[in-house]
Amino acid sequence: MSGPASSQPDFAALESRLGHTFADAGLLREALTHPSLSSSRGKAAHAPSPYERLEFLGDRVVGLAVAEMLWRRFPGEPEGDLSRRFTALVCQETIAEIALELGLDREILLCEGTAKENGRANPSILSDACEAVLGAVFADAGFDAARAIAERLWGERIARVARPPRDAKTALQEWAQGRGLPLPAYTVVERTGPSHAPVFRVRVAVAETGEAEGEGTSKRIAEQAAATVLLDFIADMDT
């Protein structure tokens, strides 16, 4: 039976980085206890996971906080532009970056096996942990407290992007539509790695143009990578 791969989290240091002192420290502990640790200790598989419940809550808290910030900061933008900004700000990669800035990779409690499989660097685990922590803040002190943290963590990212981002999948789709071609078709070619840290390989094809492959820790990330490769190929053809 595997135990935790690190010492107990330093609540005081993490609370300082968050800017929030928990009235119920147990909520923060639950937000940092990955399900892999609970299962390694023999807890029933069907038992509710406090971590996953807080991650569910935190996902909604982050979404509302970021949406409100965008709505207030860009009063003249249409819904489509706000949506592109929102998607870039709440995607797994961005939230995983914020988790690293908070040092959650050092604090999260993992079973030994997950830690050895580089779980602390896994974007999915980092993103979920960050959302769980924000969910714990909400449960501990309400939305205003969680929003204040989100504004600090996401505010600079919102401020530094002057124009709405356009991701590779959208750019490839618009390129194909502009030439009267069918929409890009994405296919999962391979999935490797353990269930908690998968790696997807995806192929994208555009009729009469070509195809390309990309990898990522989720299908969405792999699709973006494949679209980027194909766009680069198209750009080379046009030069």
C-alpha cells in the first residue's frame, strides 16, 4: 500500500500565497488530497471524492470570476470575442500555469506511484488541483473571497492580451472554409500512458491539403498541436 509521496502541505505558506487564511483548514487539505492517495489507502471506489467535488465547484467559480472580469474590462466586445478570451484563460494549460505559480505542485498530496509517474508536472492534475483550491476558498468564505484571488491570478493575463486570441483549430477551420473545403477532420490515433496521465496523439486532415499529427495530455491539446503543425505546413506551401 503506497503512502503520500511528500510531507503534509505547508498550509501557512500556501495561504500566504493565496492571500486567504482558511477558517476551515480541512477544506484546503481536501482540495490538496488527490484521489490517487485515497484509493491507495483502500477507500471504497464508489465513495465520493472531496477533491473531485471541490474541483467541480472550483471550475464553476473560476468560470464565473473570469467571465465577469472579461465582461467588465471589454464592454465593447461582442460575445464571440469574449468567448475566445475566456476559452484561453480557463483552458487546462493556463490553469496549470497558475497552479505552478501558486506552488501547488509542491503541496498536492499524491500516492507514491502517481508522484513517480511525474504527476506533479501533469497539467491535468495541476489544473484540477487549482480549481479544487478555488472551490475550497468559495466553500470557506464565499464568492467575494474566491473572486479576489481569481482577479489577482488572472488579472495580468487578461490585461496583457490586447486582441482576442485565435486558436489553431479555429484558424485552420476558417482557412478551410475560406477556400470552400470541408471542415478539418480530427482522429485520435493513439492513447498511451496511465489513466491519470494520458498522452493523446491526434491526426488532422483537410481534403486536398494534407494531414498532420500532434500530441498532448488531452484530446483538445493534441488537436491544437496537430492543427498548428498543419497550419505551418500550409504556410510553407504558400511561400
